[in-house]
Amino acid sequence: MRGSAPDSPSTSGHRHLRRAAVPLAAAALLLPLFGAAPAQSAPGSSPDRLQSAFAAASAEYHVPQSVLLAVSYLQSRWDYHGGAPSVSGGYGPMHLTDARTAIAATEHFADGTEDARGDSSRPARRPEAKVPAESAIPARLKTLPRAAGLTGIPAAKLRTDPAANIVGGAALLAAAQRGLGEPLSADPADWYGAVARFSGADDTATAAVYADDVYDVLRTGERRTTDAGQRVALAAEPRLAPDTAQLSRTGLRTARDDGAECPKSVSCEWLPAAYAQFGDDDYGNHDLGDRPASQAIKYIVIHDTEGAWDGVLNLIQDPTYVSWNYTIRSTDGLIAQHVKAKDVAWHAGNWDINARSIGIEHEGFLADPDAWFTEAMYRSSARLVKYLSKRYGIPLDRQHILGHDNVPGPTASTIAGMHTDPGPYWDWAHYFQLLGHPFKKTAGRQGGLVTIRPDYATNQPAYTGCATAGEPCPAHASSEVRLYTDHDVNAPLITDVGRGTAPTIDVNDVSSRAATGQQYAVADHWGDWTAIWYLGQKAWFQNPAKHPAAVSAKGMVITPKEGLTSIPVYGRAYPEKSAYPAGVPVQSVVPLPYTVAAGQKYVIGDEMPGEYYYSVTFTPDSHQVVRGDDLYYEIQYGHRVEFVRAADVTVENSAS
């Protein structure tokens, strides 16, 4: 997604969609609500006030404090988000939902000029999102009004006052416990059913995964300082064994076991993408394949939906639209699979990446930093990615777990239109902790590489264009560091020649940004500054020893072969002309407007065989993978990965 205001022009002149258009019937609901819920100041100056609020709410509604803390942690990690709603309209530490902020009707594949299919042998697919009919609002999206009814606290206060929000959550848990006929016990083990109901899930599998996560938090304990500077702690109860039999009395439906490709540790349903012929010999919205037998799956691409759950699921069932493999819901982490891993979804804007990847959409908004991603969604996504990694041999690193914003434009003409989700507010460090592969220092200063790793909470670079073009975005934690042409914050930003525009700090402009987990070869040092090789240039970022934005690493890098002054860079790893059989149109191997100059070094992500998946017909009879002799290396060239021919480079250890 490229998330600027609905009517603001982008730098490339096309209209962008932010937070999605809404059904006209819902617009009247949205406008007064947005005006009625301004962010107030965070809890008072005492750093222990939030902990006291949990204790007070626990005493008032007779909910064990540890249960209240664990539920809140799974929803928000106790953060306040300045009173702003999550993507699903959830407010405050307890993520109390108000459906009027969660109505949306589109998503990011309708935005900008990117062709999600990305195969230049076929006409570009740039679909228009259709506004779905407004449907009944599910209970999971209206817990805040219910909490207001239970507590007598005005809805506005539940949205903006963290202490009141916690009281509302306690009231909902107590009501769920009474509804199950259970006593308001002081024993956390007796609240499993109520926690499952609190999730808002309508099936036992999703509710059970949510409740199990809450009890995992209870067993391990947690301690952190929130985004509002509040110190909150939950003591571990390692031997806690909840009464899981309560789940059968919740009245939730039994989820279908319908063959979705997911780990057992998540709740997952099969909601197939439409596959049908239409129009003048066209079809959609994906291609049938036989992966990994026919072609290895190398990547997982992380997206955000730029729309709410129900609207996005309507689109995936439209054969004239595009597709992705999975969508993950914000409120409870429910996963819907749409395209089997053997088939090729149209999601990344680069056919070579599509043919070698799996795409996962997360309910969220790139340009709305406080439409935050919930902990439940992060955890569910991490479990899915770990499962896919193990099943298909995909390494758990940032060379293979890509954001959509890391996918290269396949040709020079496509670079400026490539999407930029999930954007700078996605917490890559936390995500990789959940994946069990945190970013760590792996070498001394002589290792030759750095892994970008700013402190997410305190790293808050300025961005513009979230709501209005050129206007500042709200201050917010970020995974990315800014890159300059010299060791000076007043120096010009790094220019991406492929974009053809001057660099800016717009939230969608990735010209001069490096993201958490990405690795680069060190080019220089100057005091508290480090330079890396980036887009063919020496790019500087602040990296003070006391508050580092990166850690040292080592690994394998490429550099132009001796005697070459520079080598070309490619946006796709296609085979040479002679590899194509009769009947398969040759795909051109044309360099991008980028080069690697002699003496520069770039980190190798993987060795890529030259391959092209020929698939332009509805029936798979003529589908085939064309393989050549050319080999490529995927490299971390700028914010996006790119490719270089193995024949052009020398591979060496960065420490050498």
C-alpha cells in the first residue's frame, strides 16, 4: 500500500487511498466519531499509575488482576496509543472496540500504479475495489458500547481514559464469567471460558487459541514500560493449569476442518479466492501451479490490508480482483487462507517474486500509525510464518521474510509505483522475537556488516503524508532509520535514481530508509555515524554507541569482479534467451537504472536460479517453469532487494 490521504496527489501523480473508502451509509457515523475522540494525554506522571488502575478494576469487578493484565497484554501489550483506535476500532489497553471506526471497504491492491500480478507477458492487472454492502456488525466490533452499558462510564471516556478502559475490560470479563454460570473466583485457572469469550471469536478454535495465548502470558509473566512511560509487571505463574473444559460451555460454533494449510497452534479457515474465467479470454484471480515440486518457495511477503476484515474478504472472492495466500484478523488473530501454497497468488507486484513466494495480508493501515497492529495478530502471524518456514525451507531472516515495501520493481518503469506496506510502523524486531530469531550482534566491528536494529519504542523519525500530503504524521515508534549523503542530519537525503524524484520524508517514500533486520556492508565510520553501501552510494545513519541503531554482523557479500568498473542490477532473476522453448515468449532481461560500482559490497540473501513461470492460460496444460543456466544473487541493495548475475561478481566473506 501507498498510504496518503484519499484526495491528496502522490509524487507520481496518481490517487492514493488511506484507511480505505467507506460505504456512504457509514460515512455519517465515522465523521462525528473521529471528531469526538481526540487523543488525550497519557496516564499521569506517576509511572505506576496504570498498574494501580489494573488493581482497582480487579477489586471492583472481582476479576483476578493477573487475568486482567494478561488479557490486556495480548490485546495491546498495555500500550495506550494516545487514545487512537486500532485497525479494528479497538481502544486503549483492553482494546475495547467500537464498530463505527472499523468500517472500511477497500484495500491496497487498488491503490497506485503497481500491477499486483507483475508479469509483463500479460496485460497489467490494476483492479478497482468495489464497495461491499454494509452488513450486520459482529459482536467483536462493539465491545466498547457494551462496556459502557455495564459500567455506566461514557463511551468517550472509555476511549480516551486508560483507567476507565481497564474498568470496562474488567466488566466485560466479569459478565462473561457470570454468563457461563461460573463464580467470580480469585483463582485465575477458573477464568478460561470467560477469556475465550472476551476474544470476540465466534468459533471454539479461534477462542481457544486466544485463551491459550493469555494463559501462556500468565505462565511466563511479562514486564515492560509502555508507550506512555508506565511501568507494568505481571508475575509468572509457571504451574497454572486452566479449566479448559469451560470452552464447551461457551456456546461458540465448532470451526470447520476444511483443509486450510496452517499450523495446529492457530485458528485457520479456508475461504478460497475466486478462480474463474470472465470477459474476453481473461481469468483470475491467481494461477494454478505445482509448488514446491515445480519451483521452490523462497519468500514470505508481509502486507497490510489497508481495509477492514469483512471488506477485504469480499474482494478476495472476486475473480476480477487480485489475490494473496492468507489474511489475518486484528481482533483475535483468526487466519483465513485463500490460495493454496502450490498455486501462485497475485500480490507482490513482481511476477518473479510472486512465483517464488507466499503473501500474507494483515488487517492494518500503513499511513495510520495509531491504527495499531494487535499482539494477537502478531503472534498468530508469527506462528503461521514459522510453520511455512519449516514446511518449505524458507530461512527466517529479512532476506526471505520481506515486506511488500522490500519487493523490487521488476522493470525500470515499475519502480516508482511499487507499494510500500507494511511501512515504518510495523515492529520487525518484536515480530522476529516471536519468530524465535531475534536480531543480535553476530560479530565485532571488523565483521564488515551491520544489522539495522534501532530501539523501536524510542526511535521516532519524522514522517509526513499520513493524513495530508506534506503535513507531519503523529509521532510514533518506527522500525526504520533515515539515511543521509553525509554524516550530518542537515545533509541531503539519499536519492533513489529509479524513482526519478527528489527524496522526501513522506511515509511512502522508501528512498532513504533502512529497516530493522536488513543487513548492509559497512562503507565507513565517522564518530557516532556509520555509512553503508546503499543504492550504489555511501549512505550515512546515526549510530551512537550508547543508543545504537544497528549491531555488527558478518556474512557473505558480492562485489564486482576484478577489472569491472561497475555491474548491472536486475529486478527479477529470469533465464537467458536461449533457455526458452518454442511457444514460450522470451522475457527480456533488462537492467534497472542501478549499478554496483567497483569496491562496493552488498549482502547476499540467496542464490537464485534463473527461472520464469509461464502461466497465461486458465487451464494449466501449457504452464511450465523455464530454467536457464544463468544464476543470480539476491542482494540487499537499498530498501528493496534486487538481483545481480553471478557471472558478474565475486563472492567473499565480509570480514575479509
